[in-house]
Amino acid sequence: MRRLFALWMLLLVLLAACGDDDKEPAAKTVEAKTSEEPSPSAQREALKNTATKPEIPKPSGSPPRRLVKQDIVKGKGPAAKPGDTLTVNYVGVAFSTGDEFDASWDRGQPYPVSLGAGAVIKGWDKGLVGMRKGGRRMLTIPPELAYGPEGRPPTILPNETLIFVVDAVALQRG
């Protein structure tokens, strides 16, 4: 075991000795590392603060084929159901690029949604049911529950999967 440890330490010393003698690039490397994106756990923790506009992390992998609902903050009180009006703040990004295309936060005005009335995309009509006042939910919405093959050019491409983080500000029974 001691030999293995000594061999490991020798390998580390040799690797360190192979580095560049110029110290400036190393400093730049450290600086670049500190300006990287926060870790996924730090991003999830930041999403829990419903007092601030959420920053949705750039998605990776393949988009889901079905509606995905994730409660970030549960909220309190009765759950929203079809026929209710849920007043929300939201941020929307395109799955393919991670680019934001809309946010009620930027307008400073929450948006009222009459659930089940067909006034919004199907992903919202289905995905917001069950939210409670004070809750924050992430919705990943496949194209067939969003804008489909038409999209909403130029900001939403055809057959785009959308991600929304939605905050329930108020609930009015229908």
C-alpha cells in the first residue's frame, strides 16, 4: 500500500513538473474556471427563490416526448383545477438552444391563465393543473402540446420543445 502511495505521489510530482513555466496562462485558467456556470445543484437551489426571475439552465440530451412537470416549490392552499384562473409569472426557453423567448418578469406584470379554456398552449392547460399559490413549477412541453410544426417564428422554431418555469402568484376559483 505504501509503495502504491509513493508511486502515486511520484506520478503527481512528474505531472506537475511537465507544466509550462509561464505562470500567466495558469492564472488565466483559474480565472476561466471561476467564471463557469454554477453546478447543477447550485442552479436547482437558485430556482427555489420565487422572489427573483428564474434562470433556466441550458437543457442537454434529447427532449422528452411527453409533458414533464417538476415542482420546484410546492406552494400552499388549494390546488388549481380546470375552470380556475391562475395568475402566474413565467420564463420560457427553447429546448434546442436554451434561449429565452418570453418572460412575464420582464414586463413586470403577472399573466392570468384560465385553466382548461384553451386560451394558452395545451402544455400549460395540462401542466399548470395542481399548482398552488406560491408554487414554482418547471414544465417541459413537447411540440404537439406547444406550437407544433408551425412554431412561432422567429423566436420559436417549428417542432420546438419548450421549457417554462412558472410561479403561481394568485389563484381564483372558477
